[in-house]
Amino acid sequence: MKPGKDPQLSSPLFPQPKPLRPQGPPPRSPGDNPPPDIDIGDDPDDDEDDTIE
């Protein structure tokens, strides 16, 4: 347990999916991401609207 991190997050008993956030929009968070096609850019139909240039 590091002094900089919370004991609950570092605790092996609480393997919370926190490191999945920086990777991209959490697909398992309906409250955080209502529509799954907001800024993903993975949708072939939405890639036109997304800024992938």
C-alpha cells in the first residue's frame, strides 16, 4: 500500500476497474456514458461525424 494511493484502491480485496478509465470511455458505465457512440470513433456509421481526421 503506497501512501499516495488509497488503501481501498490498492487493497487486493478491492480490485476496482479504475485503470480502465484512462484507456478510453468505460463501456460498463451507463451513467458515465449514456450513448456508446459519442466520441468512440469505432462505429463505421459514426466515423463520419467523429473527428478522426
